[in-house]
Amino acid sequence: MSLRACLPDLVAQGKVNRDQAAEMGELFDELERVYARQFGAQTAAAMASEETIARLATEKALKRRQAVLQIAAQKRIVMEAGGYTRADGTVDLNRGLLALIDRDPHGQASYSNVEARRKSIVGQAHSGLDKLFQRHRRNLVGNVMNPADLDNAVRAAFGEAVEDVAAREIAMAWAGTAEGLRQRFNAAGGAIGKLENWGLPQSHDSLAVRKAGYQAWRNAILPRLDPERMTDNLTGKAFTPERLELALRDVWETIATDGWSSRSAGGIGGSKLANARADHRFLIFKSADDWLAYNDAFGGANPFDAMMGHIEGMARDIAALEILGPNPTATLRWMQDLAQKEGARIDAAGTARSYRLVDGEADRARQTVHRIQELWDGYSGAANAPVNGKVARGFSTLRSVLVSAQLGSAAVSAISDLGFQKVAARMAGLPYNGVLGNYMKLFTPTMNDDQRLAIRLGLIADGASQMAAAQMRYVGEVQGREIAKRLSDGVLRASLLSPWTQAGKWAFGMQFFGTLADHVGVNWAALPDELRGTMARYGIGADGWEIARAAPLYEHKGAKFLRPDDVDNPAIATKLLEMVQTETSFAVPEASLRARSYFSGGQPGTVGGEFMRSVMMYKNFGVTLMMTHAMRALGQKTMGSKAAYVANLVIATTLLGGLAMQAKDVAKGKDPRPIGSVDFWGAALLQGGGMGVAGDFLFSDVNRFGGGLPVTLAGPVASFVDDTRRLTLGNALQLPGDEPTNFGRELTRFVGKYTPGSSIWYSRLAFQRVLLDQLQYELDPDAAKAFSRLEDRAWKDFGQNYYWAPGELTPDRAPAIEALAQGG
């Protein structure tokens, strides 16, 4: 008797429910059809029955394993978050739960969080791909280098013979990296099968796929697929022609609807993340050339970006699985319930703390529920899913263009990174001189041996792997149309902000691993207090240090490093990377997950979301400083240590802020400011403390371009709209009257303010004097008076003269360094 005939009895006996019976019946029917092509009806039914039972047993075993991992994750969360204590020793479950998703700003959580785990996994994946980054990293305009050679690496990844030795080495390194990620995903509860000569993941341009329509897309892809190697998720066997047609239709609908066709109405995407990458209805191509041809027509990324995207996606998923269990969505709901239950219990017991801004623990728990969702939405990308794609792309494109026009001098403001590096190094127990030395070696646009070393140590290659990575420091988003992203990325690279940022991260990380290597001969108790305290903050105690210091040291040009990859314990290796990369976020501050979540204001494509993203442009950096150094200062145990931390931070960043301010003024054609006034040092304090990037925008618009303070504070987008309004409608309304329009002057200033690349620090002065000022002479009859007013204002406000005066084609002299000691 076949399994199909037995199903009604199994349901009646309560051994399976109706849904399970339907699932078994569907699987049996399809397997029977497959076997019937080769065997008789009775044999096909018997074989289908046997395999159905075996498949369901395998799935049941996987579900049982995932359930065990899920329970273990929840037990660990109870222990970690439930044991979270404030600096005063009181238990705080709310803070403990939030610290599981992103770094605890109070510094009290010694356990791992999802965001830090993600970064550590990305770093470990990058560590084996230094040759890929050396040969195919992004160039000045954001293009991947040596694309033809990269195609050879793709062919090698598909198992094809290529003569290019370097391409074969890159393909082998990629295969090892991808396999390591697959195994780690499976260890955390997933079930991705191994496929020989898998090649590369396939991304899709949903707009191109949707525009082509199903039939054209199907006709383009079907001849390039290898159905014999594509596994039908239902039967576990190769696709039949009929099943392949159904699968292609499903794939097209999923791509064309950005995944929504596969979700049920009212669904919340709660299926296990561990199963998300186990869907075997993926596309397998006959050859590398077939993959490349499809990618050219419908792909969402070039081969390099496909690799980087796969690493990012897998790292994001693996981190969530390892910290939150196979079903993170269910774990998050459980965490939210846990917070509310504990809040209600404390309020009922009458033991709640008193708070200024919340009414009891239940109220605070509700805030925690909201913050957990905000952080998770930011981490998973749900917060960046546009409600109206066209509106979201339009605003994001505008913001990227504004970045390309206005952040060309951000590299000068980033001089203050040296101050943050010094404070972070002191806190972590690292010698600062080594950090500074590494900075200089790594600050180069080429990929040298020291940079490859940094990657091999597990330090993320942001600048080489991502477009507009430096933009994330100050703006917090990298979206919009391709041309706009390339503009902003190109300007930030050309201005040297991108290489400076990357050099800072690598320098600090290298110094950290070098310092650990210097102390491998020292036991836990004998370690310097600061270094031991830093490791303890990340859950690396005496036992962990013993394991880490037993690893063989990695040598490079006579220097020795304790490399995580060489530590014979994956958990300790991961903690080491989490520690170094998290501490690096203090040395080179950048927009954090928490900081971004506070000011998202809603999803892209909504009024609230676009308004808040526009208002917060260039302000993320200041918020990040509050979430890093300010919170760390408050977290010091004594008033004396709090004051010492703040004093060290303020002194270092103010001195460097003053230097950055002077450099900016010289780049604008002015002599240095006199340094003897309180006003100068107040401005230097703001410059070094996070206002540097926004400073030019905030104050130059008020003083030079006449924009009102409210519009300016509303952000660059509002300022752009206001400037456009005044240039067009404002001048049009003035035409009938007697008042002069000043159209020529305003047009020149508009061009200077919004031309991509116009603010690059080493070329902005020549652009201003040789092009814009001469254009203003042609368009503005009162140009000479306007230039004279600029000189008068500089002297009146700051005691400065111009060494290259407005309107002049050449400078009168060199900057007057002696002006530093004048006035005050």
C-alpha cells in the first residue's frame, strides 16, 4: 500500500495533522511522478513512499536540532541580559537586552552583540581575500580594478581552466571563504548543501527583471541554466521540465516584487532565518560565461560586488543566528515579552527605580520593546526598505549629490581622529606612538604590503570593498542612483577622506594585535591594568587569555602580531576580533547602529523618514561621539576618572580642532586666525568635538550665503530647496519692482555651493578664484563691492587677511604664519 493511501488513517489516528498530511501528499505525488518515468507504477509508489518518509525524517531532525539551539540561545540570553548590572551594581534587564543587538554605550555588557559579531565575521572573511583586494579593489571613481582579470577569476571559481595564476589563486581563496561561511551558517542551525564549483552568488536588478517581463526574462535565462545540477526543494532531486517552469515563474515573481510575492497577506516574515538560505530553488548556470552574460543583462552587481554582498549577507545572518538562535524574529518577540513581564513584576512589587522621563518600569519596558524593534530594523535593513521607491531614490540621490559638493573638506576635519585615537589607545592600554606610525604607513592610495597585512589580521577592508564607505561616517546612508553614489564616493576618495578613515581603522587594529603579541609571555594577573580591563569588558578572562597567548605569532617585516585566525578556539578568536573592531569605533568614530536608529524618523519614501534623514545630514557624527566617548566618560567609576577622561579628550581634540580650523582657512585663501582669543579656542573645541564636518555648512551659509538659521539647521536639503527658491522664484518676483535682483551673484554662489567636487580642500581655492570669482565679475555689476565686503568681514570677525583675495586670479603672497600670534 502506498503512503498516499495511508494518509487518511494517519490523520484519523492523530499521528499527523491535516497540514502535515497535505505536505506529505504533495511530496509523495511529485516523487511518484518522477519515478514513474523510469519504473512501473507499483515500484514508483513504493520508492516515493520510502523517500517521502526519509525526507520528512530528515526535516524533523533538522527542526529538532534548531529547537535545541533556540532554547540554548534563550537560556544564554536570560543569563547575559538578566545579569546585566549598572555601574552602581543594580540589575537592569532593559539595558541588557538592548546590548545583545548593538554595543552597550555604558560599557557594562561583557557579552557579544549581533552587530559586533557581524563585523568580526566580515573581518574573518576578508582576511583570506587580501589578493582579491589588491588586484580588484575600487579605484578613485568607484570602479572595480582590472575587470577583465576578474572575469578570469569567475571562470576559475566555476571550475574552468584558466592560465592566469593570480585568478586561480583568487578563485581558490574565494571558494575557501564561501565554504567557511556556509559551514558556520550550518553550525548555527542552517542547512545549506555543499555544491562543487558553485562559483558566485547571483544578484538581480529587480527593475530590469520587472521591466523585461517574465517571458523575456525566462527566454534569456533558461538556455544558460544547468537543470541537472539544480535541486528541486520539494523532491530533493533535479528539476523536471514541468517543475522547472513553475520554479522559474516563482523566481521571477519573487525578484520582480522584491520578495513580496513569497509572503502571505498579514505575514511578518517570522520563518526561521536558519532556513532562509536553504531554499534549493537557486539558479545554477552552465558556465562562468553564462553567469557573466546573465549578470550583464539582469544582475544587480559586478562579480566583485557579488562576492562582497555575499559576505555581508552571510555575516549578517550568521551573527543573528549565533546570538539570537535559528529564529531571531521569534527570539526578539520573546525578548520584548520578557522586558514587559519583568517591568510589570517590578512595578507590582513596588521596587522600581525612580526615573525622570518614564513612569515606572512597565513604561520603561515599553520603550525597550520599541528600541529592540528599531535596532533590529536597522540591523536587518527593514528600516531602509522604501515605502515609495521613486521618492526614496530621489531624496537619497539628492543627498549623495550634496555630499559630493559639500564634504570635499571633511578630510581636514578628520585630523581630529588623531585625538580620538590617542584617547582610545590610552583607554585600551595601547602605546599611542605605534598607532601614529602605522597611520603614516597605511595612508596611501595604493595597496601596499602593510595594508594587505591589516586585511590578513582580520581588519575589515571597508574602503576597498564598499562604495562611499567614508560617507557612512557622517551621513549614515549610501543609497540613491548609481551616478550619485559614484559622485559622492569619488569626491570622498579624491579628498583623501576615504583612505584616511581606512588607515585610521587599520592602524589602530594593527597596534592592538601587536600589543597583544608583545604580552603573550605575560599571564593574566601580570597584564597591565588597562589592557586586562579591556579584555575583561569583552568577556576574555584568564582562561581565554591563556588560550589566545598559546597561538603562534604572525610575523611581518620583523613585527609580530597575535592574529585571531591562528587562535585554536573559534569563540576566543571571535571575541578578539569583536574587541578590536569595537574599540576601533572609539578610535575612528563613525555612525553606529544605535545612533542611526535614534534619528531614522521612519522608512525612506515617507514624509517623516525623508525629513529626518535630510535634517540629520552631517549631524550623525556628533551623535556618534555622544554614544561613544561621552557615554564612556560617564561610565567611569569615579568622578576623578570621569574628569580625567573628559580632560584628555577635550585637550587632544581641541588642539587638533584648532589645527583643522587653520588648515580650512588657509584652503579658503585666508591667513591663519590669531590664536590668543577665547573665541578661537571655543571654535576649536566645537571643530574637534564633532562640529567640524557640519561647521562649514552651518556657519558659512548663515554668514556668506545669507541663508536663515532655521533653514540652515533644517539641513542641507532644506538649504538647497531654499537657495533654489531664492534663485528662481525670488528673483522672478523681484523683476517687476525697482529692487535689484542680484541674480548673477546668487547664480555664481549657487554653482559654487552645489557643484560636485567644488569643496575638495586642495582645489577649492583655485576653483573659486579662477572660475567662480571671474564668472561673478561677468554676471554681477557689484562684484568688486561684494568681494570687498568679504575681506572686511573676515577682518572684523576673526582678525584675518586674505593672502589670495576674492576676485584675484593669483595670490598676492604666501599665507602669513606670523598672524597666529597677532590680535587675540
